[in-house]
Amino acid sequence: MISKWSNIKPEAIRLRKLGKSLPYIHTKLGIPKSTLSYWLKDVKLTIAQKNKLENDWKKALIKARSKAVVWHNKAKAHRIKVSESEGRLLLDNIDYSNKYITELALALLYLGEGTKAQSETGMGSSDPVILKFFVNCLRTIYKIPEDKIKCELHLRADQDPEKILKFWSNELRISKQNFRKPYLDKRTAGTKTYDTYKGVCLVRCGTVAIQRKLVYIAKHFCTEVSTKV
């Protein structure tokens, strides 16, 4: 049976002998790749032609990957925008003046991030936003005096204790006098720390009563919700 592409087979062979790639010939002539592979399997290419095809393939691969990165970034930006829009809808319906909502949020955060093994109320994090929320709650909900809010820094070996201390003092609006001597992890010596990393700050207040209340709230809230699912 004669293939419907037979009349342009000579042109396909001519292009291949010129060193053209199968994808190029397929696009130019419209011949199926499987047919081209069969027709051209015995066409010998020079070393120079093979090297050029390989280089062209590598360049095309780099270009395709670059386009894929651009597409991925645009798609990711769109997904982030959708997520933020949905999140904003929820936040716009929250009464920020409601103390019970704030305390519930703190309780859930504390269940995951707060200290529970010791007889005190404390929370450690490398994220200033988390600790600012925690400290604000200590001040506004539980009326903890400033001199009772103590901090401790856990830093990497190459970090400047005074510089990091100033950072956390400003972020949390807590006096430097309320910070204990920083702990430097000697095991990290010899490795560079990212400029954006400000160590871990542990914030404590003396009473254990707040810890007990927060853990109780969080666990019972989770239990109530889970029983209704």
C-alpha cells in the first residue's frame, strides 16, 4: 500500500541530509513522526550535523523550560491572589473587637507553638508577627505587667547578639533589660546565616495559669468541632 506521503518523501530525505531535525521536517511537511523515523533511519548525518542538532535541542530545551517557569509563576501568582481574596472575605467578617475570638485564636496558636512542658506561659518563634500577637494578648487580655514579660534569644554562631537584640526589642516593644543573655549555638559555627533570619525569640511570663487556660480552650474547641464533622 502506497503511503499518501510518498510523493514528498524525497523532500523529507533531502531536508534530513541537510541536517534538519525530525521535528523540523514534521512541522514543515506535515508528515507523521513515525513515518519520518522509518523513512530516515538510514540517512547518515555528519558529526557536525549531529553536534548542531544536539546543540539546537539543548537551546530549545532551555527556552522551553524558561517559558514553563514564566507560565508556572503566572499560574502561581493567580492561585495566590485567589487564596488571598478568599482569606480577605473571611477576615472582613471577623469582629476584631471581640475578645473571645482573639483569645480563641491565641489558644489554637498556643496549642501548636506554646510551651507546655514547663510551669509557665511562653512561646518561641522566628516570626515576629506571631510573637507580636502573643505579646499583645499578654498585655491586653491578661494585663501582664511589662517587667513580667521576659525574653530569651537563641542565635546561630555567626549572628551579632546586640544587633539581633535590638531587632527583637523594637519589634516586640520590650525593653532590652527584659532580655536574658542570648544563647549562641556553637554547632552552627562555620556556616553562613541568611540576613533575613533573626534567630528564635522565646517570650515568657511567670504564671502557668494562662497556659492551662489556653490549652484547655484549644483542646475543647477542637473536640467540639471534630464531633460535629
